[in-house]
Amino acid sequence: MKEKVIEKILTLLAFSAISILLLITAFIFKEGFPLILKAGINDFLFSAKWAPTKGHFGILSMVISSLAVTFGSIVMGVPLALACAITLAEFCPPRLLVFLKPTIELLAGIPSVVFGFLGVILLVPLIREYLGGPGLSLLAASIILAIMILPTITSISIDAIQAVPLLYKEGALAMGATHWQAIRLVILPAARSGVVTAIILGMARAIGETMAVIMVAGNALKIPVSILDPVRTLTSTIALEMGYSAGDHRTALFAAGIILFIFIMGLNILANALMRKK
Amino acid sequence: MMHINPTLSQKIMKVLLWGLTGLTIGILFFIIFFIFFNGLPQISWTFLSSNPVDMGRSGGIWATIVSTVYLIGIALFFATPLGLGTAIFLTEYTREGLITKIIRFGTESLAGIPSIILGLFGFAIFVMAFGWGWSLLSGGLTLSTMLLPTIIRTSEESILAVPREYREVAFSLGVGKWKTITRVVLPSALPGIMTGIVLSIARSVGETAVIIFTAGSSLRFPESIFESGRTLAVHFYILAREGISMSMAYGTAAILVLLILIINISAYLLMRMFMKKFS
């Protein structure tokens, strides 16, 4: 009798995460969707005119900015993250690995506000001085994000590389390949789906990151034409304007949240599917 | 095209890859060093134990420490039973199938939701719909949605690591299922479960986006969980962004980074203790 009750309770608890996910979806859509209908999908998605207090709700410049910082962070972060993953999984003695892997994962623990702060203090002046522009820029945001997503990509890639059967590597080495040839021609191709999953999850983190981006991206509302332009992402707009928004303006921020949510869920589902295929 | 012999290219790549890894680790140490170098001199007993004065220009950070502790306490109060319950269900009460697939999909997706979306959600449901306003309760509940996936995942892994035989011995002695779980399985899995909780605390300490929307940023000393409160990380963000006081900002940042270092290292040691036990 008691056992049965306990089992019922545990079953209920087990559905907490999925229920919260559904609640989040329901609330974000309920709060934001009326505005998308009111403004019209076209004027919402494909107009860059954002003046929510005057009835203009175009989020195009923010979508492009979000995609641009994400792309920039991937371009810079992936090579670095892969280099770390290959070194740790292949070249690093196991005794050093148990120390170095958590060290790199510690980088994920540094709060995003601290990354943003260091970006403003150290990186932004460097960009302003040596490359020109206001310094607060797409480039600054991409560099900071690249460092922030690195631990995610490295850690999942290490697991993917270590999951490749040792026989593959031994086979390649036995045929006279050097260790690097074995990595490049055998191990990495075999670990590809795991590495791609890692990159996708890194992208999801980058596109959703808020506080660090607010601090270093400059937050100008326009479509960027150069990497030195200041940009304002979807996440920055939501965070910057939420505090004082009301009425349609607030609804519009939730609507921007819907678009962000769709991007993230798309990336998560893709990563999930890839992981499962393996 | 120039042909580089494989042994040479191996050497070049090895140097390059180690160099990039060194760079990454260098960045981490630089961040920690830079924050400590500028921040540790600001820290004193008065800085820790007095409340902020004049928007944080002077005084200390006591109220923000208390708000942070309240918020993490509330978040764990809700996330731990939910997460542990889910993990026990997944490992002890069911087989892989449609239901576990749905639960895993929910957990993994929730883990991927960025904190700003959770903040919007918490604002819509707790602050507005439930009418709790910006409060530690709204913030803590929202934060618990962020912690839940971590707690589920680490608890599940730790429970799975407890050898089958432990359960079989208990069952063969006629001990009931629930009693076996609470008296045999969970105590053995405890260090692993604690690791998940400790890592959740580290994440909470550094979080801002979720909290600023749901707990607000009042600098007053929180008298109850129905009041707004400003956590350490939010305080640091406001000090730095509004240029209120650089020395206070550095001091607060040093406390943040110090806490995160201590918490992560304890989690690491707990995990090693746990792994040693079963290998």
C-alpha cells in the first residue's frame, strides 16, 4: 500500500521538468503571441524598425545581430575548443587530464557578468585603440562569447573523442600513420556527430547569453555592416527594456522571446537527434 | 605544393594544439588573477558585514549576501525534491521506454533554455499572474527551474553508479523497495547527489538574468521572502554598469569569484571521493 503511494508520488515528480517546459512554452506564447498577430508576422520579423512605444515592432536588426554574434563566437570559439579537446583527449597524460578538464570546465563557472565586465575594462579599449570604432561591438561580443562557450564545446567533444573505439586508432597507428594523422583521418571523422552536437549546444548557449553581451556589444539598434559596429541582440533588448516596458511594449518583448525560444528549441532538438543517432 | 613530412607536421600540430590549450587555461588564470588582484584588497570585515550605503557607493555587501543565501535556499528547497524524485523514478521505478524518453526530452530541453527566457517565464507567472511581485520567493522559484535539470542528471548518474548487488542483498533480506532506496541506495549515492547540489549553488551564485526579472534589485535588507532583494551578482552588475563605484565592484567581483572557486573545488573533491568509492 505504502509502496504504491510512493511510486505514484515519484511518477508525478518525474514529470516536473517536462511540465515546467510546457508551462514555459505556454506562458511565453500566451504573453507574446497576440502582439505578433497584431503587428503582423511580416512587420514583426522582416522590419528593422523597432519603436515599441510608437507602434513599430520590427525585430529584424536584433535577429541579425543575435545570429551575427553567435556566428562570430563559433568562428573563434570552435577552433580553440577543438584544440583543447584534441590535446586533452589525445596528447594529455591521464594524470594531467583529471586536473586540466575540470580546470577548463571551471571557465564555465565564471559568471557572465564577470566576463562582460572584463570585456568592457580590457577588451573594448583594445579594439577601440587598434581597430577603431567605438570598441563596444559585434567583435567584442563574439570574442567574449567564444570564451564563454568554449568549455561546453570542449567538454562534450572530449567525451566524443574518448568514445571512439581504441581499435580505430590502433589500426591507423599499425598502418604507419603518425598520431596526428590518426587523429585527423580516423578519430575526428569517427567522433564527428558528437563534435557537431557540441558545436550546436555551444551555439544555443551563445544565442541565449544576455548579461555579458549587454555589457560589451554597445546595444545600438541597427543592422550591423562591420564587425566593429555596435549591435543589440534579441536577449539584450529583452533585458534592457523589460524593466520599464508596459502594455504592447512588454508584449513585444515576450514576442521577441518567442523567436529566441524557437531558435533555442530548434538547436536543442537538433542536438538531441544527433546524439541519439549515435 | 610543398610537401611536409608527416613526422614534422605531427610535431608542429602538437606544439600548436598544446599552445592553444595553454592559451585557454591562461585566460582562466588571468581572469581569476585580475579579479583577485584588484578586488581582494577591497575586502575587509566591514565590507562583508555592513549594509550598502548610498546605492552601494560606500558601506558593504551584507544585504546582498543575505539575499543570495535566501534565493539559493528557496531554489534548492523546491528543486532538490523534484530533481531527486525524478532521478529515483528514472533509475528504480521504470524501464527505458516512451515515458522515460518524454522525461529525458523535458530535462534536456529545460537545461538548454537560456536564463533570460526563464526570467521572462518567472516574471509572467510568479511576479504577474500569482501577484507575488519582485520578491525572493518569485526569484527562488524561477531559479529552481534552472537548477532542476542539473540535479536530475547528477542524481541519476550517482544512483546508477550504485552497484546492483547492494539492492539485491537488501531485497533478499526481505527489505521493501522504498526502504532499500532510502537506507541503502541513497546513502551510497549521497556524495554524487551532493555534487549536483553544490554545482547548482555555484550556478545560482553567478546568475543574473533570471534574478533581475523576478527578484528585482532592491538594496534593502530583506526582512521576508516576499520582499525584493539584490543578489551579489546583480549588485556587481549594477555597480559596474552604472559606474557607481569601481572599488566596490571589484570587491564584490572578488567575493563572487572566490565563492565560485571554493564551491567548484568542493564539488570536484566530492565527485572524486564518490568515484573512488565505486572503482
